[in-house]
Amino acid sequence: MSQITDSMTEVMQYIEDHKETYLEWLRDMARQPSVAAQNRGMKEMAEMVARYFQEQLGVPIESYPTDGHPVLYAHLGSPFDGAKTLAFYNHYDIQPEDPVELWESPPFAAEERNGKIYARGISDNKANLVARLAAVHAYLQVKKKLPLNLKFFIEGEEEIGSVHLPQFTERHADLLKADGMIWEFGGQTEDGQPEVFLGVKGMLYVELVAYGANSDLHSSVAAVIENPAWRLVWALATLKNEQEKVLIDGFYDRVIPPTDDEKELLEEMPYNEQRILDRLELDGFLLDLEGAALKEKLLFQPTCTICGIHSGYTGEGSKTVLPSEASVKLDFRLVKDQDPHEILQLLRDHLNRHGFSDLEIRVFSAQKAARTDLHHPLVKAVVRSAQTSWGQTPAILLTSPGTGPMYTLAEQFGIAAVSVGVDYPGSNAHAPNENVVIDNFVRGIKHMAALFEEFAAK
């Protein structure tokens, strides 16, 4: 296990002594709504982040405009010749808090209960952002100088697909030079072991829309007027079968099965199936999968998921109506080497071949998958620093089943990215009663502070 140097012991103690200050920073940011999908509180949140960097670190934030919300950038230099550069990716936008009625406390109250703080966006992603800010603050308070250069990239559209992040990377590629990047999320396994993710899945997120008459009609005319809701259901039935196989021609052509080394890592990967099922109150996983086959499907297979369907009347009671329009939101989680733009064309071709050329496809986001080499020095530094701060060796996961713009911001520029964070399986990200465990938040600060020296020395 990596040992903490005497000087790092001082940093760790400083974090422990000032954790209430850092928790107040977290509560402050968590109380500020910043819902990108609704353009609510976004300007105020960006200003708050900038104020913290200026007031707590003495570093100005540069705001780079896009056609959507701006990307925030900060740079902290090291006085040491040849110092490495470590970058951080985070986001200041959050999900909507709906359904509000399921929250046990107001979504932006940042209420503390049983060693946890509850607020929308606190897990995804404000606790990780504040933990990294606090780690820099604590390190500088004790040591005065950083052992490496740090860059912060903080965007405002991650929760809506990072749609304008490519504008930033195309216009400011000169800023994207680093020896490694720490990604925005991560946490613990079901058994409390810290996780290290080496990549993310890609994603294509679309909406399919079917149209009927020019207005909703009385349902009595359904005998002679086409119902777009049924048309949409029939189209959806062509996309996937009951064995969970996507039926779009060519969909799996670029899917590469795991190598022998990757299969070995899958065997070692902790995944407490029974605890997960118990927490979700389920009897089993899809197709009754278990063991290595379950983990392989989770991490190495693409998906096609209905995220939401809307048509006609869905309110209380009954209304006999023939809807004029029907829509469904779909996401395709994609694996390494699948191109979301190619999948979009395959989807269009599939619908056309099956007689649904009239269905409109609206594209919300398209992101490629990304993966970092297991043997990269950043991976080793993250593992060693996790040992010092969490007190145990972390679980290494080849990729996350989730998605983020890791390819856009890191991989396409040759930057290795590793994702770690302060969440745990009950954090309820994107759900009511989102929360973080206070002790995990403090450990996350210590982890980042320890990483500075570990990575600088590699």
C-alpha cells in the first residue's frame, strides 16, 4: 500500500480540520439550481464557480462562449521545471429535480440527514467539483506550491449531451494539452470498495416522432383514421426482440468482444449481484444473466433503451381521444469503435426498409466511446493515491456503462482519462433524494490531494 509522506500527512490533517468549511462550500453550490435543460440558474451557477476559484484559490476563471452555455477554464501553474499537467473535467449543470413530490426534503435545501447531504446535483456533479477545488485549496495552504500544473474544464451542458462542447474543443484545442485527465464521476461498489473507471460508453440519443391528423380527434373515428401512437409502437417492435437483441442491420458490426486479458479483469471485477437486486427490489437480471456474462453485457455490449413515450391523454381519469402525434425518446449506449453517426444512418435505413420512412428522427446527442490503457501512469497514480485516502485498493473497471464526452475532450487529443469520485450506489443521481455521504466527500478531497504528488512523481 502507498505510504503517506510526512508532508502529505499535514495536508490530510488540514483537510480533516477544515472539512466543515469544505462542506459549507458544497452546500452553497448545491443550493443553487443549474438546470441546463431548462436554462434555469445557469448564469448564476457559472458565476458562483468563478467566484470560488477567484476567492479561494486566487485564480480567475475564463469563460468561453458556445452557442449554448459557456465552458469554464482555469489554469494553475507549478513553479517546478518539467512539471506534468493534470486536467480535471467537471460540469456545473444538473438534471431537473422532477418528480418533486418524491423528495423527502426540498431538492435545493442541501439538508443533512444521517451523515448524508441531500440535494439535486450534489452527487452529479457538484460534490466531485467541490472536492477537487478543496483539494487544491488544502494543498496550497500547507505546501504553498503545486508539484504539477492543473487545468480545470467545467462545462454547462453535460446533462443535455454536451451538444456544444465540440465548438469549444475545435476553437481552443491549444488549451487541451495535458499528461492525463481526471473525469467527473465515480464512487464505490456495492461492497464499499472505491472504483476506478478507465472509460465510458458512447451514446446516440434520438426522438422518433409519428404524425397523424392535424389535431387530436374523437376516438370514435379510430376505425378509419390512422393512430400515430400505434404506428410508433409497431416501429419500435422492429428495433429489438425479446432476447434483447437489436435488430438494426449492421448494428453489431463494429462491436469487438473482450480480449482474454479483459475477460480476466471482468472475472475479477466486483459486482455484488444479490445486493444490487435487493436494493432495486428485483428478482433477477435480464435474460437471467449472472457472473462474467452479466458483466460482459453491462460493459461490452451496446443497448437500445426506451427512455420515455408520449402521446394523447395521460392525465387522471379517461379521455377518449385519437392522438395527432406520438413520440418516443431512445438512447443507444455504444461501445468502443461504434460511431454514433453511423448508427443514426443505420437507424434511418432500418425504419425506411420496414415502411416507416415517414417517422421523423430528432437527434439530441451523439458521442463516441472512450477507453484508457490499463497500464498508463495516470491509472497507477490514481490507484496508489486511492490506497492512501480510502485505505484499500480500488476496483478497476475497464469502462463505465454510462456516457460522457471523454472522447471529445480527451481521447481525440491523445489524453488518458480516468474517472473517480465520491458517489456510492445509493447516491440516487438523476433520481429523487440525490445525496452524498459526508465521509466519502472528505475522502474524495484527500484522494485528489494525494494524487497531485503521486502523478507528479510518475
